[in-house]
Amino acid sequence: MVYMITLILKILDYSKKSLKLSAEQFSLIIGNDYIITLQEQKGDCFDPVIERIRDNEGRIRHDGQDYLAYALLDSIIDKYIMIAGDIGEQIEELEKEIMNSNDRAIAEEMFRHKIEINYLRKCILPVKEMMTQLLKSESPLLSKKIRKFLIDLNELIVMTNEVIDTYQTVIIDQFNMYNSNMTHRTNETIKILTIFASVFIPLTFFAGVYGMNFKYFPEIGLRYGYIFFWIFILIVVSIILLFFRKKKWL
């Protein structure tokens, strides 16, 4: 009887130079004595497997098509873990900059990481479901020995999903921290402007009163009226500042 298993998943690649995450579809067809792989473009994801086949290292040439299929899946899933780690390191480094800067570029970088993590999760979740169905399968194409290896792969996928969920939470916390920091800076600016306004409003009032052009103004004839006016202004400013300091607004 002819048996066949078809697996479809994504091969991911992350460039540290361009900081871009890319994906291509990969199809794996497992038959009785053969394996067919379909890949959109040539890449280096399977180079370790190819080297092992060429050098005849380990069991890859002797354990059948199911072990070769496992080796290919292992290479793809290892790539997932590496990419999740690379993006995670950038997310953790970004957290140090959030409290020290309010640059718009930081918000843009956080948003980029959010898109990358969401896309990574979108690509890996179907693989988790695929591995679950593969382990439930009773196909004779998969030996008991290979099923043990597939269980390990499934645990790696679960672990990778947990790591991604953790970084999603970290990104949300970073957005909240960034917004809180921006709000705090805005409040500090508003507080300073409010203090200046509170000081100058009464001064503007007194200057407006004594700037009125009435002929019979009570203090207009005082010889030292100008000096008295400034002394009075300084007293008012000192009282306002002492009040602010007592309220711990300064």
C-alpha cells in the first residue's frame, strides 16, 4: 500500500543588517522510500543537513526517509528559535533606551518589533498544530524512534511559542512605559508653564493697574514709587514661590 504525508510550513529568515523578517513556503512530501521538498527560493536553512549527508555523519544516511524528514523539520524549527532570540535581544536592548529618551524613533522601533513578533507567531502557530496532528497520526511512515524525536520537536515549538508570547507581553509593557514616560514629561512641562503663568498673572495685573493713565492716581506722585513697586512685586513673587514649595510643587 502506498502511504504519503504532506507537510506545509514556513521557512523564516531574519537579516540583522536590514532588520527584516522574511518567509517562504516550504512543502515536504514523505513517501514509502522517498522525500520530495518544494522550496520557493534557494537558501542556507538546510546547509547543516546537506553537509551531514555529504560527509556521511551520524545516522542520516541509514535511518530512512522519516529521519531525514525529521532533520529537515529540526533545521526549520532551530531557525525559528534563533530568530525569536535575535528579535528578543533587540526588544530587551530597546527597553534600556525608553526611560532615557522620548525620541519618536523609539516608538517606531517598538512598533516594528510588534509587527515582527506578531508575524513570527502567525507563522509558528500552524507548525504547532501540524506537529500535534503529526504525532496523532498512525502512519506507518513514522517509526516509533522518530516519534520520540518529533515529541522533542513539538516541545521546542511549544517553548518557542511561549517565548514569543513573553516578548509580546514585553512589547506591550514597553509601549505602556513609553506612553507613561511621555505623559510624565508632558506633565512636567505643563507644571513649569503653570508655575510661570501663576507667577506672572498677578504681576501682569499690578502692572496693568499702575499703567492706567489717570490724572489723579494715588501713588503717581511718590518719589520712590517705582522702587516701592518693584519691592512689592518681589514680595508677591516670593510669597507665591514659598506657597508652591510648601505644597511640594517645586
